[in-house]
Amino acid sequence: MSLSTTDPDAGRTHGPLGRLGVFVTEHRRLVALLWVAVVVALGVFAPQVEKNLSGAGWQADGSESVAARELAREHFDGNTSSAIQVVVHSVAAPLTSGDGPRVLADVKALLEDESRISTVIDPVPGATLSQDGHTAVLIAGAGVDTNEMVRVATDVKEELADLGTASVSVNPTGASLLWSDFNDANLSAMLKSEMMSWPITLGILVLAFGALVAAGLPLILTIAGLVASAGSLVLLNEIVPISIWAMNFAMMFALALGIDYALFMVMRYRAARWGAGHSKQQSVAEMMDTAGKAVLLSGVTVLVSLSAVMLVPSPSFRSMAGGIMIAVVFILVATLTLLPLVVFGLDHRINKVALPWSRPGAVESPRFRAWGEHLWRRPVVWGLGALVLLLVLAAPVLGLKTAMPSIKVLPEDASARIGYDIVKEQFGDGAPGTLLVVADATDADATAAGLTADPGVLAAMPAMPAADGSDVVLIQAVPTVDPSDPALSATVDRLRADLPGSALVGGAAVENLDLKTQLDDSTPLVIAVVLVLGFVLLLVALQAPLISLLGTLASLLSTAAAFGVAKLVFQDGHLAGFFGFESQGFLDAWAPVFFFAMIFAIAMDYTVFLLASAKEHYERTGDPQQAMVGALASSGRVIFAAGAVMVAVFFTFAISGPIPPKEMGIVLGVAVLLDAFLVRLVLLPVALRLTGRAAWWTPAWLTRILPAITFSH
């Protein structure tokens, strides 16, 4: 018994997605009510997203430094890496005179009134009280986990700063403050970038769609997807901590994919409705069977690419990938259910407020057809030129260095950075990166001796017994170098090799080092998994091994070129003044693994659109030239417009906020620029031209294994 649904208006049998489209048109009220219910139910929680999501999680689960931190929090009143360090500094006189005693007392009282702080440790001469008496550091012990301590820092930092006077300053610092200040600066940058990008995005969409109403359709998907995903993240945060960055990235992907998918779908609907003259329902069905199938495959590819990031055992990375995946799922579902409902309801009104040259029923772009024919005639010149340019841009990546973010990611007026600089000036270069070593009490003397003897340690404090009477001790040691100095890694490696077996070396700087090591170890695996899964999905979708392989490998070129540019900008400092940042001398260590997955996901999005269109033309004609030229004619405008929107959105991040958003903006912006305009509109069509029929050849044994998927209807 056949499950096919036949549209009486056209006398055609639809595929599964076409039947879904018909179902949506026949049950519009039900689908609309379901979407309203979802958006309202999750939208209730959405406004809490910035407040509820966590600000920490940048750690390597299972590492020695995390184990040391948890032991210190449990047995030493929270005197650990997430403790808040309040720097009280007087320029004119020692803190024992003038406003000093009152400010110190007020700071201590405020900290003691905060229930999430376990204890307040007074300044200790020679350790947290400077020799001249002008600087004192009070330690607010972590009574809660790292994520909650970031919230504590956010809640108390302004009150603490207000306790300062004209002669005495109060600047809280430490890892929790760093993430609090960074999250604030990052949120401000995100909001600024969004305000800048929306007018540009809308302008490009109006040009791409040729009508104001049609240009607004992606906003429906974006808003619905964002509200639903934001509410979902708030609820999920009750089960497992979700990084605030998950929402930031989800916002970008929701906008980018919402635009991509709406462009592809609406243009196909208009072509079927006004180009081919089909009925509304038949046009929706054809849109779903062709463009909808490509969108579904694209969405699955994006999800698979991002899922590989889950292989990195770090809460922040897993929650960021998860947040984006949730947004992608909602955007995908909205595209395949809400968008058909909207275009069916609007129909001819989609073309309202149209530009004079708008051709809503156009199936193909004459300009991109002409471009395709030109590429067909001169493939070697254009293909070789694009390849050489990409390789030249990629060459600097061979000298790329990575490290965890330094204090330079914060604005110079951020409390954490001011306090950091004061501690460094008063107590030594390594003081902001104090090591926390937890060891068995029986190994206390040997651990202290090992720390004192190491050339990378400036000074070690006396062993501190556990506050709860446990048989462990805590020894704090000041390194000789700044926390971002590569020499610190060598010191930590020596200590871990030479200290007694019970000694666990930790501290905020060491947690960064352990996370970088984990990222370096995970990156090759993530890249390999992404490439293999991407190839498999393309193979299933296209049923053609050669072009699936070429489409997958082509993504590496734009990715490598983007990181080559990033090396020149962020590591070497070229254009640092233009973009308004101070070079750290390296690229942040989380960029390669996370940005690779994001770039590959976006690149495969374009790849699916182009090659699905090429496969559709090849299925209809059996002609490689028609496949290549027809694919550019029908999908080139979508890829060009979507790429232009993404580049505009990403580059707005490059000119606002701290370094990490700038890295994101430049790396992703350059990657999309190169991938959309060089790889997908030049290199991949040239590959189709040069491989000819071989591009679509499939061995018989593989045909029997793969599911039957076609794009022509």
C-alpha cells in the first residue's frame, strides 16, 4: 500500500517532505497554534537567559588542576582558583593610616555578608600584604562552584569598587572576576554588533529577495528559533550548567541559518508559483521536495559537524556546541513547518513593496548562468587562480601559535585587569598566577622543599593545614613569570614530575594550561571526525563519491586560509590598530577546534545547496554542463546573498568588544568570504567541470547500500 499523497491540482506524487508541506497547508491552524504554544511556553524563560547561564566552565574535566581546585574548595574554606581576590591599594600612604583601615573593614564586612563566600582571609604580611604596606589582598573563599562564583563576582564587584575613596582604590580580581568582566564586555560587544548588523542584513535581504515583505521572512524564523532556543537553554541550565557563550553563538547561527534557509526555500516557492504557474499547495510541496530536502540535509550536516565538539571534555565547549545545536534544530523545524505555513498564507503578498527590477517568478539568475558558462569555458584559469590565492592565504597557518586568553582580553578599565596589574607590580610578575598545590600532610615537607628548589618558583608559602582537619595541606607558590608566559608550562611540568605523588598542582593559570593541552589533544580528533562524517553525509545525499570527497576537502582550503589570516592579524599584530586591540602574540587556544567546526558547518551548508542543485539538474538531463551551469544559475544568487549577509554579520564582531569576539568575527568572516565566493562559486564548479560525468558516478555495490535520494521532482 502506497503512503504517497497526490496533489489533485497537479496530479503528482510528493515525497515525504512534500507531504509534510501539504499537511501544513491543510492543518494551518493546528500548526500555527503549536508554534504559538512553543514560543510562548519557552519565551517565558527566554528573558532570563543572560542572568541564568553560567560564565565559567573553561576547564579540562578530569585534569589534575581541576582535582586540586575541588580539594582546595572542600578542605581549605574555598581558598582556590575561583576565590575572589580583592585588591585594596593606597598610593599616598600605607593602609594602616588615613582611609585604609576603614576601607579594609568595609570590604571585609561586605564579603562576610555574602552567603556564597565561605570565609574571608585577611592580608598576610609577605604574602598578600606588600612590604611597603600600600597594597593588601583579601581572599574571599569560594563557597559555591565556579559558575556560581562568577555570579558572585558580578553581584559584588560594583559594591566593592564603590567602597574606594579618593586615596584608596578597591579592585576585585582573580579568575571569577576575569570571567565576569569578560562576559560583561562580550555581551556589550554582541549587542553593539547586532545593532550594527541588522540594518546591513535587512538591506542585503531586500536586494536578494527583491521585496521588503519577502526579506522579512527570515526574521520570522530567526525570532521563533531564538526565543525557543533561549528558553530551552534556561531550562537545560537547571540540569547542567550552560555557558553564556552558548546563547551568543546560538544567536549568530540562528540568524545565519534562518537567512540561508529562507532564501533557498522562498526563491523555490516563487519559482514554482509564478515561474511554473503551480497552485499554492503544489508550490509548497515542490518547495519542500526540492529546497526543503537540501535544507534538511544541510541542517543535519551542521548538527553532525557541531556534535564533534562534544568530544572535547570541557563543559564550556560542550555547552556552546549544544546551545548552537538547539538553535539549529529550532531553525530547521521552523523552516520545514512554520515557513511553509507563512508563504502559503501570504502567497502573492510575499512580493509586496517590490523593487522595480524584481522578478519573483525567476527560476534562475541570468548573471550566474553567464558566470557558469564562463567557468565552463575557462575552468583552469579560474580554478588555478582561486587555488593559488587560497594556498597563499593559508601559508601563514604553519607558524600559528595558540595559548589560553591573557589578561589583555579585558578592557584596560576592567576591575579584574586593574587589580591584576597592581598585584603584578607589588608582588611580582608571577603573583597573579599563584600556584595552589594540595598534598597529603605526610608529604608536606617534601612538597615545600620541591617547590622552593624549583628555578621557576619565586617563593612558596608555609603549608596550610586543612580547615576541616583532613590529612591534606595547601601550599601556595608564586612563579617567577607572568601567567601567560610559555615558561610557566615548563615549570608546571617539572613540578608534576618532581613533587611527591600525592601533590596536585593547580591554580587558575594551571587550569588554563591543562585546558590548552586538552584542546591540543582533541583538535586532530575533532577535525578528523568532522571531515569523515561530513563526507558520509554528502555521500548519502549526493550518491556520488568523487564530488562528495572534493566538496568535503574544499572546506579545508577556506578554513586554512581563514586561520592564516588570523595568524597575521592576531599573532603578528597586523591591523591591530585598525581593529582596536592589543596583540597577545598568539591566537586563543579554543579557536582552532571550535571555529573549525563552525566554519565547516557553514561551508557544508553552501556545499549542500550548490551540489544538491547540481544533482537535480544532472538527474533531469544527464548532462554535466547543465548540472554545473544550472546549479550556479539556480543557487548562485542564494549562496552569494547568504554569504554577503554572514560576512556582514561576522565582520561587525571584528570591530567591537574584546579580543575573542574579534577573533570570531575575523576568522568566521574571512572563512565565509573565501568559502562562499571562491570555493563554492569558483573552485567547486570548476571541479564539476573537470571531473564531468565521473563526478556523479557511483559503483553498483555502493548504490545497493545507500538509501535512494533524488532531488528532481
